[in-house]
Amino acid sequence: MGQAALAAVAELSPAPQAAILGRKERVDIANAAMINGISSHTFDFDDTHLKTIIHPAGPVASAVLALGEHIGATGREMIDALVIGIEVSCRVGNAIYPDHYEVTGAGRNIGREIALRLARQGVAVAVNVRQSVAEGQAVVDDIKRQGGAAILCMADVTDREAVENMVSTIDAAWGRLDILINNAAIRKEVEFSELSVAQWHATLGVVLDGTFHCSQAALALRKKSGQGTIVNIGGLTAHTGAEHRVHVITAKAGLVGMTKALANDLGADGITVNCVAPGMIDTQRATSSSSGTPGHHATRHTLLGRNGTPAEVADAVLWLVGDGARFITGQVSHVNGGAYLGS
């Protein structure tokens, strides 16, 4: 071992395994465990195997291995210590699998930010897009460049067969799905007198049918978790109303009802279901699914004197899927800078 690594070991705290592992190494350990189907109770590795789990060329890896030599620990003892001493971005029994997560409509804006932020926590991400393949692939590539695990799943969430095929892809890749984020939506504004039947059905289809299909098709996988989570992405105007959005508001208001109903149906399986309702968020809106900046942005104002960001919405989602929110279900979390209060 290098002298620098041994010197680092000599200065470690009483919980050295926690101190010397960074996020990158935690992700590597979790991913290796996921791929090999290993839990903390079945590790039986010597130092050679340990090198295959942590980046062998990195200084952190050298310090971990030096620690093992220094204290005369076996491979199994080292691995057990690592599992106990660090947070591996997981909530599944004693296994060190990272959570497995799918977000629909993840090619841009809020969906993209949610995917990237969860990946930074060591969560393996399935990125769903309907048409925006380049944007979806860019999210996957960004996650992989950061050392995370991600796959791209093309599917129209209004097509039940396509959704079932997507879930099968996730099952084949990871064998589980702990977190589902229903984010796909159409938000085009149109005067009620000009709203076509096709526009009405298309909007409700993506928001409500899509959430129904994804939530039901992936139910068996989420039950495997024992602590599954669904977060539906709603919207401010579902609670306040707005002009030229009767189809969007109806769909998003229905999403609130579905959230509460699913919370009742799935609670016994340990699955929480909540809704995040963003409002006054600065995003880049595709012309295929929206009308640009919503009209109500011109008349409604936040109490904080600024609009929000996709990252701030993602932070709310991140909390709801985490350990700290396991006793919260059937709720709507508003992220709108106080605009809901009528300012």
C-alpha cells in the first residue's frame, strides 16, 4: 500500500469506514451489489474481490484496502463494516441495493432535474420519454458520466402495452422499481370555446391515463420493495384555477384525487403516494406539449419576489421519496413561493 494511504488510515476517526468513502465510491459499491445480487448478509469476499467493487485506482480505494491490512480484517469484516458505516442511498432491508426509480417525461425541465438529483444520491434511474429521444439520452449520459446507473425507456404512457413493455425492461435490468415519478403532461392553453374533443382527451390521457397505466403496471415491482413510493407531479392551477386551461386543470385536479385514492389502496403494501404541485416555475416548454409561458404567470406573483426553478421542485420530490417522509402519504406539497395564497 502507498504511504499516503497508510498515513490517511492512521488519522481516521473511530468510524473510519464512513469517513473515507465518498459519494462516487458509495455508488460503485451499491451498483456492484445490485448487479451481483449481493446483500450485507451474503458478502464473503477477500481483498481481491473488494478491489472489484471500489475503483481500484482511486486513493479512496487504496485507503480502504490499507485499512483492511492495517487492522488485519478479513474481506467479509471489511464489507460488513462498510455496509454499517456508510449511507448507501438505500432503504431496502439490509441489502445495499440502491433504490430503482422511473420518471416519466424526464427529457427536460422538472423531470430532468428530478432524475439527475436522484442519481446523485446513488439511485438507478429509468428515464422515460415519448418522442424526445435526444433529450432523454442526454439525461442518461449525464447520469452515467457522474458514475450513476440509468437506462432510457421510450414509451407513450397512454399506451398500456408500451407501458407494460417499459416495466418489463426495468424488471429485466434491475428486478425492482422502488420509486415512480409520474411527470408526463400536456399543458397547451386554449380558450374553452375552441378546445377540441381531441385536445381534451389527449391532455387527460397523458396526465390521468398515463399515471394510471404506470402506477398499475409497475405495482408488482414496487411491492417487492416493501417501501415503495409514488410521486405525482400536479400543478398550482389545479387548486386556484386559471383561464384557457380547463383541460389541464381538470387533469391535474384529477391527479390529486388519484393520489389520495391510491394512498388508501396501497398503504397496506408500504407504498406511499403523494403529489407535488409546482407553480410559477421557470422552465423551457416544448411547443408540442405546451403554449410557452403560462398566461397566469403574468397575473399571479409569488411572495418571494421571484419565480422558482426546476431544482427547487426536484428538492421537494427528493424529500418525499426519502426516509424522512415514510409517514407521509396522500398529501399535496405545494412548491410555488406562496403564489397559492392568492398574491
